[in-house]
Amino acid sequence: MQQGSRSKEIVQITTDLVGAGVERVCYVHPEDPDKAIKIPVIKDNRQSRREVKYYRKLVKRKGISFDHCPRYYGFVKTNLGDGFVVDLIRDYDGEVSKPLSWYLENEMEVSELPPYLDELKNYFLSNLIIFNYDMGLHNLLFQKCAPDKMRLVMIDGLGDTVAVTWLNLFASHVRSKINRRFSRFLQALYASQQVVAHKDLLKQSVRQ
Ligand SMILES: Nc1ncnc2c1ncn2[C@@H]1O[C@H](COP(=O)(O)OP(=O)(O)O)[C@@H](O)[C@H]1O
Ligand SMILES: [Mg+2]
């Protein structure tokens, strides 16, 4: 991974693994429990480069909200490899927030989702933030900000995947891209095992 940090210090990771995906592992930052270090574990680290490149663009744009996307704090060298630092998404009680997939499998009705989904979509549209096909059930955390307040936070899937990006200079183009991709995401969400299994359960309970 390309180095952007001037610091030569190597951070020793002795902290907990927060989670592991196919491409990255994520640890609690040893110096700050509210930050995470993400380290690519496969050779093809295109996804991390795309995410970091997009983060750097966002940082330059003034007035961007990070209500539904972790903030980015730069590159870091660690004893486990090169990585980058972002906000670690935790609930108000300090627990690491759980993914939307977990909530749908456990304690949430599909019918409760629309307001959270609308809020997320409006966030992308009003901040002109582009996401890609990685934005889904497992990469959206449901953060409990307070006992009676939750929000969806996208932890993976930031940035564009197309080769030609100059059209993204036009807000109208970005808005239609967000609308299109969000519709695709909703289709996948409502066709997902978690939602379909839930609907089957509901049907069964109605039949009984
Ligand atoms: N900002 C974050 N806050 C809390 N947990 C995170 C965060 N980023 C990643 N994780 C955890 O680490 C896992 C892997 O990170 P992710 O970026 O999704 O990697 P991959 O690209 O391999 O899927 C996630 O599924 C999640 O459990
Ligand atoms: Mg992921």
C-alpha cells in the first residue's frame, strides 16, 4: 500500500481483532479505542486503494458529514503490515456496532427498516458520496447512538468502481448514480436470505 504518512513509527498491534472480511482485517487502534486500523491481507489491495483515494477527496471537500461513514485519519505502519485508520463504529454503550444482517436475523423486523434506509440514501445524496457494490447487509453497521436512536453506517464500499470518473464532476450525474445504485442495493436487500427467511416466518405465523 502506498505510504502517505511521514511517521516512521511502527504501531504494535496488541489489541483485539474487530472483524475480518475477505480482503481486510480490522483491529482496535492500540492508542485509541475509538479508532480502527484496517489492514489489507490479500495482494490485490485495489479496494483499499480506492477507498483511501476517495477518502482523500472527501477530506478536501468542506462541510462533508460523517454521520453514516467513518472518518479517515491516514496511513499507518504496523507490525502486521501497512494499513489505514478510521473511526471504529461503536454503540453508545461501547460495544462494537453489529451489522444490519445481524439485526435482521435477530431482533429487527424488515418493516422497521425504511426510515433508516431513507436517511442513509438522503445522506449519500446530500453529501454526493459515491458507494459501490460492496455496500450491503454485511458492510452496513447499525449503530445505536443512544437508547432510542440508531443509524446505518457504511464501513466498506466507499468510492467508485468505474474507469472513467470525470463525469462525477457533475452533481446531477453523481445523484443519478447514487439513486441507481441505491435501488440495486434495495433489490438485493429485499431478495436476501435474511429478509426472505423473515417473510417466510411471518407467513408461517399468519397461517398458524
Ligand atoms: N469502521 C469500522 N468499525 C467497526 N468495525 C469495522 C469497521 N471497519 C471494519 N470493521 C469490521 O471489520 C470487518 C472487515 O472490514 P471490511 O472493511 O468490511 O473488510 P473487507 O473489505 O475484507 O470486507 C467488517 O466486516 C467489520 O466486522
Ligand atoms: Mg466488508
